[in-house]
Amino acid sequence: MSIMISDHPGGGAQTSPVEGDRVAGPSHVDAPEQPVDSDARRLAAPDDWLAVVARTAAADADAPIELLGEYLNILADAALSGRRPMKRELESVRRLGQRAAEQGVDANQAVDLYLSAAWRLWQEIPMIVRSRDREKVRAAAEAVLRVISDAVEVLVEGHQAARRQMIRQEESARREFVDDLLRGDTDVSRLVERAEPFGLDLGRSHQVLLAAPVRSPASLDRAVVVMERAIVERFGDRDVLIASKDDLLVMLIPGELRDVVSGADVSDPSGFAHSRLRQSARHDRWQVAAGRPYPGAYGIARSYEEAREALLLARRLHFDDDVVQARDLLLFRVLGRDQAALVDLVQALLEPLTRSRGGAEPLLKTLETYFATGAVATETARRLHMSVRTVTYRLAKVKTLTGTDPADPAQRLALHMAVVGARLLDWPASDLPRQSLS
């Protein structure tokens, strides 16, 4: 027996001839009495009750009726003959699970559809089952339960397989889009078109925040989930994109950010991002860098480059600030772009420090901390965990070797810039670049 459920307005089901080893239910009944044949003929009638069961179950679960496929026929066969579903029938159910995922039907919703259909079928099962003795009814119920178990299992497997494939495709498309967006793809019209599914209006102003783990590995995948939830809850889901790239957490947010709860403008999104990262991963330390907001597709790439350069400068300059603003590092960016001048400055003022017994690095570290504390020797000593006498000795050593007094305000600026240049050039850990004679 094979009864295909159709969602025609008349509510009738279409019948098909016996297929393969699918034998009509009555031939499997131990005592083929006349009522059995009568009920079997009623099962195959055009106004079959299975169609009513299908429509009602679809309404119960708010799911497409076509996702039932031949499921009700398989259940009816099990009730009548005790037959287990064939492999091709289960494969058909598996494909229906995949289709449900592709149509956006939740797995729980699909399972509800199948369970509701089974429950309603058992309620409406013809007297062909109910008129038997207790043992026969028990056998029919057991057969139906086996079919439900088999069908729901492969339905969920098909749904999960399709969802995994869709997630892989979505992640691949998302990763490719993020790469092109941050690189500043030249095909702007195509980029704008691809941005729409992500809820991005590239005509608006955006800024990029980057977060990097400091001195300890961190789970970027978990950080992406945490920050996406936090930012969407606080600022909404429009013009927001959270992703990972090159061991960095990338957060794209609107240039003018508004708190959806209070309605107030947000002046420090990078501080908010850092506080949420710190709350979610107390054992990890993060440093957040913020690029400035710019309009357009190319503005996003520009903001990203600013944030990335700010992180790089913060590392080279040994900045321990939790949040680094690109606008606060503009002077260092200017210095770094004239490499020839930096090399001359470091060679002229700092190279004599290499003649010190411990090399240039201890003296350079002392100068760096001394300038960072506003030229206060006692605070420098506290930060470096040494005595004030050691600090003053090292500062005197610098004056002796270089001829420049760190304590003299008139000479301090040049020496400070030389120290910054040394960090930008990664000197003395790396050799200074060779200067061209041309």
C-alpha cells in the first residue's frame, strides 16, 4: 500500500500502485476477515483520512506539509502489517530533514511535525487495529513506535548534516567577505551587494575595533560569540559585524553608535568591548585598538589599518594600556614613516649606549620608563623594581656616554624621540637598517 499525501484544496490524497515488496496491509493480517478488507479499502480511498492527519499535524507544528513525504504511509503500513521501513524510505526521510534545514525549519519544529502526525494517526487508526485482541494491538503499537524512532532519528541526522554544511558555507562566505572588506576590494559595487545579507550599509560611517590576547592564548571563536551577543544586545544588529582574522578579534561597528536601551550616544565603544572581554575571560588579558570612523567601503579598510597599526605600535613601544586609540598614536606614526631620519637619530644619540657593560637595553628601558613617568626618578624606580640610586646612576651613565642629559628639559625631547625611534625600529634587538648612499 502506498498513499502519497497531497495538500490539494479538496484534501484528498493520491494513491499509487504497490511498489516492490510493499504489500497491502490486509495480506499481513493473521486472520483476514471481511472487516479487514473493508478497512483496507477505506485506507486507499481518495478522501483518505491520512490527508486530514497530515494537514492537522502541519498546522499543529506550523511546518510545511510536504516535509511529511511518505512518513504517514510508512506508519500506516507498520500498524497494518508490522513492516519496518525500507532503506530507501528512510533515505527519503533523511532528505526531508535536509530540506527542512534549507527552508529554515528548526529541527525541533520538524520533530514536532513527525510526532504530532504519529499521535494523530494513532488516534484515527481504523478499527482494523482496535478490533483485534490485546496482543495484536500491542504488536501494532510496537511497530508504529519503531517507525517513529527510525524516522525521527534519520530526520534529525539529515537536518543536522544540512545545517553543518550550511554553516560551513556561511562561514566560508563570511570569512571571504571580511577579508575583501578589510582589504578594500576594488569592486565596490559588488562589495555593497555582498554586504546586504550581513545588514551592512556601506554608505554609512563605520569604525573597526581590534582585540588581541596579551601574553596568553585565548579562544577567538568563543570571543567572537561573546562579543557578537554583547554588541547586538547593547547596540542592535544593524551595521555590526564580528569576526576573527589573523589571530585578532575584528569588530565592525557604526561610526555613530547609540545605546538601544538608553538611547544615548556611546563615546567609548572600545572601552565597552574591553570590559566585556575581561568579564567573559578573566584568565585572559586583551588589548583593544580602535581605528577612527570613516564613511564608505574604503573607510572600513582605512579604519582597520589604523587599528592594526595602533596594535603594532603599542607592542613595539611597550604600551600596557588596555585600550589604544589610533588618534593617540599619530605622532608615532609620523615618526615611523621617516625611517631614514629615525635611523640617524638613534645612531647619533643612542648607539654609544652599546659601550655600557650590560649593553644598551637596560639603559634604554630606564630612559623609556623615566620619560613615561614625567621624568620622576622615584616613580621610575618603583615601576622598574629597583632603588632610586640605581636609576640616578643609570641616568648619569646615559649622560656620560651620549653627552645628552635626560634630566635637562632642553635636551630631553631629542633623547625621548630617539628612544621612541629605537622601539619602532626594534633596536637594539635588531640591527639598524642600512642607509642608502644615493
